[in-house]
Amino acid sequence: MQRRCCGAFIVALHEGHGKCSREHTCVNRRPPNCTDPKCHWSIFIPWRPIGVCFPPFGAGVACGGTFKKSVSCCPSAEASINMIPIVLASVLIACAFGCGTPPIEPLTSRVVNGVDAKPHSWPWQISLQYERNGEWRHTCGGSLIAANWVMTAAHCINTKLSYRVFVGKHNLVEEELGSQAILPEKIVVHEKWNSIFVALGNDIALIKLSESVTLSNHVQLACMPPAGTLLANLYPCYITGWGRLYTGGPIADKLQQALMPVADHATCSKPDWWGGAVRKSMVCGGGDGIVGGCNGDSGGPLNCKNSEGAWEVHGIASFVSGLGCNYAKKPTVFTRVSAFNDWIDMVMMNN
């Protein structure tokens, strides 16, 4: 099992399982094996999947797991000094709650139709809501990836609308203890997203919250997969969201979940499936004509359990067939998160 480095807040970057090194910070300058002229030790925050170094001290650098030995860089020693209190606070939060291991275990029976999720069993799921005529309305899902960052789909964002992020929700029409509604401070849409040509990909956006959420049993952080991870065909994953219960149907009040096996790129790109509309930066789920994402599920996660028992968000719900939400050989298409690790880290580091 991957060793969590909560005691010392630096991790040695090497092949094999992560081991906590003696304490270094960017204040100490760089360690002896550092070769990059701008390189310093990076802070390790264990809510990232299998130890990915967290910005601003490193972007897309693997720690532990089966990754090769590597180093990472800080913007400057001065900037690092200023960030230490924030990072230490983040480490304490991450050590307390971790990621991808909800206290309330999700239902994982091999159901084929969507069902009500066990309340708060997907505690990184958020509801993105917009304001209209004084009312807040659900429009998309998303995933809480840091205490003040949410990951969703680019197509969910309209610059003319005002949004809020609701965390800790199960039933959208009821008041729930521990739920929090937070306004965005900044929304960053992928610079290559094209709303006219959705099939070009890059359907990803990050929302920086105006304040950090309070983590609890009902509000936790998502794990994300290591960069480049590809899941095998039929790998069991779960889609979650408050999307329409069927094509043209009502938005769900309670969070729904459904088993959605992965359709790998070779399958999903077959001519009678999605063909060339599916790129390698995407991942498909379903396609049996029974289960599929629908309007309102956009931006939400494709949750897949890794070999160590932690749930990782491998996909961001992007599009379905115009023929209907549950159309055979037209699986739900997700943005593949593992194709955007570097972009995610860069955005968080620069903001």
C-alpha cells in the first residue's frame, strides 16, 4: 500500500513506494541531487493520487508509486517562505481526511440502471448552480479537488451567468446539515476549449472558490489518477450526478449513481460507435443503451476505484448522443483527467 507522508511534509522522489524524507523546505534551498537551476524541494500533499507534488512547488511530478525518480521546482525561495503556513495547513487537512476513501462507503452492486446514491457516499461531488430570477438552479456537476478548487466541464461555464458551488449535498431540494454554498473567486476555462466544436476536446474548467470549504465526513477531496493513466476496456466505474433521469425527464432531486464500465479508445472510436469524434484525451463509459449520462450530469465525475481501494476521478462528463442519453453504441464521453494533470497543476500554481 502507498505510504502516506504526513509526518514529514516532504517526500523523496524515487521509484517504488513513497518514503518520507527528513524535513526539507524551499527555505533550505535545493538538495544535493537537484540538477535544475531553479529546482528546490517540493511540498507533498497526500490528497493527490498516489502522491503527485502539489503546486506551487511542483507541477505534474510524481512522488512514489511506480514513477521514476524526478525532481520539482519552486518559483523562488521567497515565494516558498510565504507559502509555508498555507501549505502546512493544507497538509494537516489532507492528513486528516485524505482523498478517495469516503467514510460512507458507496453502493457498488452491479446495478445496470441509475439508483439513488447512499447519502454523502461521494463526498467530492458538487452541484454547480446558476442564478436566475433570484433562484439558484442546478446546471452541472463537478469534483472538489482541493479545499478551494473545483474541477468541472468547460461547457458548463457561461460568462454571462453568476454561479455558486454547493458542497456536501445529497438532496438538492432539502436543507442538509454540513452543506456549504460558496461563490467562485475565479473560473479558468481551458484555453483550447471551443464551444462550437465540442469534439475537439479540452472540455475542462477549474473554479477557484472564494473561500476554502470545511472538510468533513460529508465533504472530502477527490483523488485524481496519475498522468497518462488509461483504464482497460470494461473497467468498472461509476457515474454520479443530478442529471435528468431519462431523456427529456426531470432533474433528479437526490444524487444518482450508475455502474458505467469503460469503453476503451479502440472500442469507442469504432465507426459504428463514436468514430473520429472521440479523441485520445477522452474516455468513454457505457454504451449498452441502458445507462448513460444526461443533461445536468455534465462536469461530474467518472469514479473508478484503484488497486489500493481509493476512488479516483478519471473523467469529467462532457457529451452524449443527440439521439438520446441512453443510446446503444453511443456511450457517455468524458474528458480524460489523466490527460490534463499538467494543465490542472499549472492553473492552480498560477492562481
